[in-house]
Amino acid sequence: MMSLLSKLNKDQIRILKDGEPCDHPGCRGHISHPCEVCGRIACRTVYVPDTVYHQTKWLMFRFLSYSQTKVTSIWEVLSKSGKIRLGLIKWHSPWRCYAFFPEKDTIFSVTCIKDIVLFINNTMVNVKH
């Protein structure tokens, strides 16, 4: 018997925006447990604190927490080793977008800045405008 998860292509899961249900008829109703097909709760991606979700050659992006309103996410940008916090990526209300807040006395190469910009752009895909 084919599981529901195998029915949904992994590429389809990745392109779902927060608030958009997957093909599972009960997806939107999953508010206390993950949907069997896409793994999201209430049609939103659920991140686990202190988990690295993206890595580049020199940086790690680790989920820190949700904002006080629980609407947006706060991410730590760490060195490759994960031992040094280089800054935070979080929602900046006056600009209505995610922004990078570097730690004091940090410097970045063009490669690292590009990685941070790409991460912010990918994070903005799930924001409702």
C-alpha cells in the first residue's frame, strides 16, 4: 500500500508557501499534529529550535526561535564551525521584510554576503505580502 507521503513529490513540498495546503484533504485541519503528507502544522512549516536548516561553504543558518507574535522566524548566522555567532536574521517591521543584524565587529566577504542574501530571499518566499 502506497503511503500518502510517497504520493507527494519532494519538490512539491518545497514549493508550498506557508498557509497553502498540500494535496491532502485534511492538511489545513492539522493544528495539533503534522500533516501526514507534507509534515507541516496548520499549513505552516514548523522549525525546531537549535537546528541547522541550511549550510554554505562558510556559514550555518540555525533556527533560533519564533518572534513574540509567533508569525515570523529568527535565525542565527554562525561560522562554519558553529561556534561563533555572526548575526541574526529576523523580521524588520519598518521595512516589512527580513533583514540581517550583524554582531558587533564582524566582517564579511562577498561570498558570505551573497549567502546571507540568498537565505533571506528564500525566507521571504513564505511571507504573505
